[in-house]
Amino acid sequence: MKKTTLLILLLFSIIVQAQVINQPANWPNTNWTVTGSYNTDPTAFEADPTTTANFAFDDDDAGSGSTDAIQAESPVIDLSAAFSAGETWLFVDTDYVFNWISSDAIGVEYWDADAGTWNPWGSPIQADTATPPTNDFCAGTSEAYTTDQLNIAGFTATQLSGFKYRLFYDDGGIWGWGMCFSSPTLYSQMPPACADVTGITAVTTGDTTADITWLAGGSETEWQIWVQPAGTGEPTTDGTTTSTNNPYPASGLTPSTAYEVYVRADCDTDGFSNWVGPVNFTTFNTPPPAPVGVTCSSGTSTFIFTEDFGNDTNYVPSGWTGTTFADSNGNWDITGVSANSSGTGPDVTWDGNAGTHLEYEASGNTTNVASAITPAIDLSTAVDGAELSFYMHAFGSNIGTLNVGVSTSATGPFTTEYTWIGDYQTSASEAWVPIGINLDAYLGQVIYIEFSYVGTGETWEGDMAIDQVRVETCGNFCVAPTGLAVANVTDTIADISWTANNGETAWEVVVQPAGTGVPTGAGTAVTTNPYTATLLNSSTAYEAYVLADCGNGTSVWAGPINFTTLNTPPPPPVGVTCSSGGSTFVFTETFGATSGTAPAGWTGTGFDGSNGNWRITTENGNSFGTGPNVTWDGNAGAHLEYEASGSASDIASAISPAIDLTPAVDGAELSFYMHAFGDDIGTLNVGVSTSPTGPFTTEYTWIGDYQTDATEAWVPIGINLDAYLGQVIYVEFSYGGAGTGFEGDIAIDQIQVETCGTFCIAPTNLIASNITATSADISWTPSGPETQWNYVVQPAGTGTPTSGTTVGTTTVSESALTPQTDYEVYVQAICGADTSV
């Protein structure tokens, strides 16, 4: 009897603990519905839960113009029985795959039949599953998901009987990837005696404070909370007791520190719930110290140094040194607002007026340390106090570390006087923050200030910006000139200008080879601004320094400002003077009018346009930042151009056909037009030989750029060939880019050789057309009044013929050729008793 009674009690216990609601969705299920605004194309709506076992949507295939929010909605499920049985916690279990981008989300919502609204069931999911696919999302690796408990203890009869839930995808107005849900299960459960809290959030409110909020798990009114360094783990001891949860104000925290939060319910006689957490947050940086200025015992203070970084993105601040301002990844750059990467850098100037600023370029996840070092700042006569001030904009999730250091040498070492780590601004449009740093320790010295910065290296969002750098102090000063600039640079002269800061009318100027360094002796005394430096060497890098002479003393040297003199302009053609009769152009090459057509009779390394070789192209056919956008004469046509993509430095050779100077007298000149625009223009050598295979004697060399933009006119160049009278010659154009970038596309056109004498000139424009397996038409253009020609069609590579077939027409048809064979054609003019080359 006792055994029977025990069995009955056990059965009763099992029944009491059974879930009243345990309802699989059993997809495909036509009782479910699909709602929302979405692209219905099957490539986008990958799986319909009313007809398949999954619910999937491909936002990528829906297209960038489609904004999609789609839901899979359950039928009405009456919760009254679960409620009556005390099972007032609801959960949904499912598996999912999600490729998340930024604003898109998936999750679960429930229906409030009283309010007629869908409400969030926990936080949306905004994170990738493992190695998510970009298409066919249900084929990806899924992860299990269980919602937070939904407490229905306070539901009305209408809310219970009218309950339903739905799974959703919302692309958030962006072009997302997509997701897949498997068939879910809804189940109820009796809550524990002391239920876990839910919905913990942590919001940073300052450098030492944060607001923590959570929802009670049941009817409890007290909780315990731990706010501890991130990574500490689940607490093993009691936390701080509080009856405040909306919000709980955490204080006394450490700036710029990552924390985690755990909370548990205190249910009095029912004990404690589980610890719930961690929820993470990071305190803000301590706000930077604002400038306070200096107090002078007599008189007023003076800003003895100011740098506003100008208004031009090509501006290089004069006298600054360091790792340069090259706009390369991991280096400083001079740039304007809104010129930075998305999600970092400023969209406003420090003062609201137009201008440029110093900014670190963090593209490419760089961890390079960039250094920007001021010119000398003279505190040798300063008294009472000194302060450095500047404006900073630090917006971006990967802002790294800025160190501001001071040294008495431009090369350091630098003593770090201030450090900033991490972001400060929360958007690109937020105002810049002013920062002040005390320099009292450097009174009586000449100093240099370094701004050293590096991003975190995690992504590109690390563009730190600096502007309006100033040093304020007390005393009487002869302040160095500012705003050094160079203009009107030629091959031998340059104008140096500056801004006087003391009303002075006398200065000293030094112009010296770049890299020489701060002058140690006196410069050239001048009383004019600007000053014209003369007798400079062509194609030479220089630096200029200027100091102010205030009568009762001089300033430190301002500078350097760097510049490079231009190449000596190429020699123009001068023509030839004949003792009798007029001159003749015995050779002309225009390179035709069509891109990709190799010039007849030319040899060398070819004209295929590969990287580091010549090609035949037209204007605007080159890379950005190099090559011509105009023709040599303004008329349509093609030209010879080097292809410098890929930082090419290969030597390309273009060798002319034979040019016959055997009957030439009095003089000869080669002329051509050149366009040399680009930062990476290399070296052009023009050589002459009596053999098409060389060796070639270099008669002219050009190094570096000449034109300053793609639309600037071509320059004509003339080269004397008197030494080659009486010979048959070949002219080689040999060129290699600098190898420092792709901007090295030099261009050549309108090549001519002029001389005196009586000539039988070779035909031009040899063309092979109507080519079949066994025949071809050959045509040419006479260069004189001749009416007969010799021509030869022979296997390619045979070389210059010694005889040919004589014809009286400029077009011949050659038959009986061998299929699949390369041929070469030669044509010679017959001028009575004489013949051309």
C-alpha cells in the first residue's frame, strides 16, 4: 500500500513540473503568416516558413534600392492554461545564421493584445554567426538561440488569450547581407523562487561615472551589484546592496577603463538569484586640460609661435620636420574638413572658418608612429610663465595615442609633457577641444615641440586631427618670421617671402642645399620682402631660412622651407642653314592617329603598352596625374608614351627606321616634342647609332618632370646631328620611369630630321591590309615625286634586303604566302639613278 501511494505521489509531481506550453512551430506551417515590407523575389526571400522548414532572407540579392523589414508571425496562442498553472515565464528556442553589417538586426517580438502593438522580446541580435555566408544563408553554420524569459505574471486575460510572437529581420535602411531562422519552439516554465534580473544596460556618463539599469526578475525590490574591471569574471562574494535600478549610478570609477557589470536579485527569505552578466562599458577619458594662459608680472603676454596649417591641402608647414606630411598610410597630412575616412576625423574646422589642419592618415589599419616637429621656439628671454595650446579632434573607434613632447633639439630626445589615449569627440561634427600644456620648465631655452601619434591599428577609424598650435609667454621678444613661402621658381632663381611679426624691416636669409640644417653663421642681410635668390643650380633641392633683425636683437631662424629648382629648359630646335637651296625633312614620324598601331619600321622593346614599355596612345589615355591631355599641335592624333603603372623603372627602347644622311651637307638636326608631366618622371636618353642594334651614343638626356599639369603645352626639343653627316643613322629613345610611383608617363611626338642636300627619301606609312591565309595588300605613301619603288615581302627577322621587286604603283597584292607565318615588308624609293634607304 505504501508503494502504491508513493507511485501516485511521484506521478503527480511529474505532472506538476511538466510544461503546459511546449509548442514547436513545425515549419512548414500554413497557420503562420509572413508580413512586412520586403522584396518578394525568390533570390531575396530564400525560405518561406509557410512552405519550407526555414525562414530566410537575402538582403544583398534584394538590391541596394530595396529597404526590407520582414517577419514570420505565429498564429494566436492562448497562454491562459500556463498562467493558471503558475508557468509565467515564456521562452523561444531556435537556431539561426546571420551575416551582420551595422544597422541590420534579427530577433523576436511578442504581441500585446491590449495595446495592439508588437514589443521587443529581449535585445535584437546584432552580431555574426561563425563564418557567415553571403548567399544561401540556411546552408551556413547555425547557432542556438534562446530568448530572455518573458514574464507574463502581469498579463491581462486579453493579453493571455490573444498572445502571438514573431521572428523578424530588419535591414535598418542599409544594404545588408541576410539571415536564416530554423523552426522555433515556444515553451512555458514556472519561475524560480528568486528569478534572475533581465535587461541589464550600462551607459557611460563621464570619466568616472556610469548609469546601470535592469529589470526585476519578479517582485523583489533589492539587488546586489558588482562593477569591476572587465574580465574579472562572475563574482564569488556579495556585491553592493541597492534598491535603485532605474538607474543605479556607479561612481568613483577610473577614467578610460573597461568595466563589467553583474547583478543578482535579493529575494529576502527566498535567497538570491543567479548572477547575471557581464555587461561591459568603458569610462570616458578625463577631459583634456583647457588652456589657462599666462600671467605676466608686467606688461602683457605674447604669442611667440603660431601654426594654423594654412588653407591649402598641398601646404607643408615651413620649418616643421619629423616623418613628413605625405598623406601616406600612417603619416601626418595637411587636409581639409570632411576629407577623412568614414567614421573618423572632423567635418568642421576648429573655429568654423575655412582652413586646413594636421591630420593622421589611418587607412590600412596602420600602427606606424607619425612625428610632426615644430620649428625652433625661442623662450630664451621669456619670463613668468609659458603655455602651449592647441585644438584637438579625436573622433573614431580606433583613435590611438597622442604624445606631446618637448626638446631643446629638433632631433630629440623629447620629454613627454602630455598624453591623450582614445577618442574624445563622438561625431565628426562635434566641436574641437582646446588643450593647454604648461611650459614653465622651459623658460630661458630654445625648444622644439613634437606631436607623436599612432592609431590602434584595428581599423581605419583613427584619424587624429590637430590645429591652431600656439605658444604664449611673457617678456620682450624678437619673434621669428612665419608663413615662409617660395614662388616664381625657375632653373636658377626663386622668390622667398615671409610674414614679419615685430614690425621689423631687416632680416637675414640663407638659401642652401636641402638637408644642410639650421644655419650656424650669418645669412645674407636683406631689407626687402620677398627676397629673390639668384645663381641657383638647376634641378637642385634647396632649403631656405629667415631670421628677423629687430635692431636690439635677432630672432631664431625660421625654416626650413623647401623647394627644388626646375630643370634647365630643353634646347629648342634652331633648324639648319643650307649654303644653297632649302632644307629638307628627310624623316618624319607622327605616330598616326590610332591607339595601339605600332609605327612601321621601328624596333626596340616593342609597343605593347605593358608596364615599363612604350605604347602608341592618344591624349587622355594615360594614368591620372601623369601624361598629356592635349596633343602636340592641338589636332587629333596619337603619340609615343611610356606606361609607368606599377612604379615601373624598366628601360623601354624605341628605335627609328634608317635615316639616310649620306648625301647630307651643311648640317642636320633632330627635333621632337616632349610632354613630361608626373611626380615619377624618370630619365630619357636620346641616342644615335649607325646600326639598328647599337651601340647608341647619347646625344641628349632629360631627367624629371617639365610640365606641371596634363594640359600644359608640349615642349619642342632640338638636337644637333652634324657629326652624322654622310652616314645612315638610327635614333633611339630610351626611357625608364623613376620607379617611385605610377606618375611617370613621358610622351614623345612629331619626330623629324632636317638637313641640306638632294635626297631620295624613303616612303612612309607602310600598311598591310586585306590579309588572308596566303595573300596581303601592301601600300605606302611616297615622300617625293618618285614613280617607282622596290619592295620585298619576306619572313620576319630576315633583315634589310639587298634587292627587291620593282613596281610603279603604291599598292601591290602579294600572293602565294605561307599560312600562319609572320612576314616583314620593306619598300625603297627609286629616284632615277638613286635609291632611298
